[in-house]
Amino acid sequence: MAKHRCAILDDYQNVALKMADWSKVSGDLDIKVFNEHLGNADAVVKALQGFSIVSAMRERTAFPRAVLEKLPDLKLLISTGARNASIDVAAAAERGIVVCGTPSA
């Protein structure tokens, strides 16, 4: 079975892989951390081709309908925090993309 590809976005402090125990999913995921902001919509689409999981840092990277429609492999979009105004949740639902957030302390 092929591994899922997971993108962690906007980890400008390079701490994402240190702040959680990834060992339980490391055998199932190929994880790529993007430390720099990806930029405009075209750059986001280009960088995230083939990823089925994306972990977004708050509202730093937008996922409007136009971006989601160009990411056919995306199945799970995770955001830090309970809400993310830069994700078009309706468009994600139409495409079968699960959107979820993380609780805050």
C-alpha cells in the first residue's frame, strides 16, 4: 500500500516535527515540511500536487475553491486552531475533503 503524503505548511520556526510524537504515523506517511510560505495560489497548487494530507498553520496559506479544485489528491486538511477563515469549507465538503482543526490549550 502506498504511503500518504503529508505536507506541513509554514513551519517557519522549524518546530512541527519536534512538537508532537510522529512515530505512530511515520510508517504510514511521507511527511514534507515547508518552512517558507508557499506564496500565491499557483505556487500553492504546484507545491501540493500529490499530497493527500495538508496541515496548515492558521490563516497563512489560503485554500479557496479555486485552489481546492486543483488538488485532486487532497483528502484531509488540518488547521491549527478550531477555525480557519482562509479555508473554503463548503468547497472542501463538495470535494470530499475532511477539514478539521486542533484544540487550543
